[in-house]
Amino acid sequence: MSPQTRPDDGPDDVLDPTALARFGRLELLARLAVEGMNAGSHRSPFKGSSVEFAEHRQYGPGDEIRRVDWRAYGKSDRYFVKEYEEETNLNAYLVVDSSASMAYAGAGSTKLEHARALAATVAYLMLKQRDAVGLVAFGTTAGEPIPARSAPGHFAVLCRALELAEAAGETPPSAALNELAGRVDRRGLVVILTDAFEPLPDLIEALRHLRHRRHEVLLLHVLAPEEEEFPFRGPTRLRPLEHPGDARDVDPAAVRAAYLRRFRAFCNDLEGGALALGCDYHRASTAEPPGRTLLDYLAARSARKGRRGASAEGGR
């Protein structure tokens, strides 16, 4: 099965990771992805400042008009300004799954290759905003975590680390997330790129741990189209990449309905659990270029915010 294509998407057409592989490093792919996003006149989905609301105070001479809380004005007919405890650039960590299951390729790039490309694109976007970006790649070949920095040259450091990560081992996402939550004190953004192959309660509990530490969380669920659609025909050997000795011969027609039912239930439960905790969730298909995935996420997030805003207005 060939990856899905969108012939009328313009700049995004050149962003296919498999087509770009011959050009080399992730820096190029990330820059082209961001250029494709900018050509579509879309803003970055990541805010450039991390602020925590502290209190209101009355508006006075010299205060900027953008500080006025118009919702408070509507309720009291008085002008108040929002005060914040801190206004600093955002600290973000990219958490990339490099366990063996991420080696699955199907008809396109491997899930790990796609996660690398997405992570590099997010890093490039955020570093352009002067935010600090760190990296945690978990798997048996992963190197040491890279602290969040925004210094010149840091993008190349992140890309080299991503390129060195190979899909191996069976480290569960929850272990890496719990370790990160315990180590990083300053609240920030955690972007998780994983196929989420582990017991769902463990992963949800790790997301809860991050939220308890007041981090914003975006879970990018990296999946191949074959996993989502199960298009196989004829006798097929299924071999778990994390346990290759457990290969099994199956008749796809006999198991397809049961597989899709369980797979979709898992994805729906993961999405529901993440959203219930205040995390963002978005499926990242290896058939889509990185820029398209991030634009689709931004559109979905804006739609959710619009629905929440309409609901709040209706409840007045």
C-alpha cells in the first residue's frame, strides 16, 4: 500500500521524509517543513512564552492596553490588568520513542524516521522563537538526555542526537516520562512522539505525573497506515519487532475485524485519557509529511478551543 498523497497541497509535496532521505541530514527536512507551513500562512502551534497568572490589579497610566482583562471588565465595568509571576521563553522537551516497535516501516518511512523528522521540525520552530529545547530519546541505543537550550548551534546538536537513535529494545514510554517528570522542575512543554505500545494504564499514569508537575503535554501518536487499516491480503506472517521470536502466521481476512476493533478502542481510550488530563493528542501518520501533521494538529486544536469557547458563551 502506498502512502496517502495530496496532489494539491503545494509546498508540502516536497516534505516527504522518504524523498528527502537522499539529501541527508534532518536540518534540511525541518527547515523545508517550516517553510511549507509558513507558505500556507499558518502560525506556529507552539506559543513563545511561558506565563503563570498571579492576580489582577487596577489599570493605571502607563499600562499597555493589551494587558486589560476584558472579561473582568464585562463583569465589573472596571479596568483591570493581569499580573504574571514570570514571563520567560518556553522550556520544551521532545521525548522520542526509539524502542524496537518504532522500526516498522510498512510502505513508507519507519515510525522512528517519521518521529525524528517531526521532532526536528518542532525543534526548529521553537528555536526560531528563541525557546529552549531539550531531547529525551528512550531505547537501548539512546544517548544521554540533552538539556533544554536555545543557544546558536543547538539545533544541530539535537539533530545529530536524533540521527544516532536506532530502534531497539522495549523501553516503555511511561518509564521515560516518569523520569523526565521527576527531573525537570521548571514547568514547560513536553512533546511526546511514540507509538504508545505499552499497557494503557501505565502510560496514562505517566501523563498524569507530567500534568501534576504542571507541564503542558502534546502526545503525537506515531502510526503507520498499515497499523490503522490492516490492508493485508492472503497468508501473512506477523512478527512483533520487540519479540521477533513470537512470529505468527495468520489469515488477515479472519482476524481483520477483531484487530481493527481492538486497535481503534485502544486509540480512542488513549485519546480520551489524554484529553481528560488536559493533554493534547494527535495521530501522526507516517504517510503524512511533518509540516502537514503539525498543521493538522493546529487546526484540530483551534477547533477544540472554538467549541470550548462557544460552550462557555452558551453557559452564561
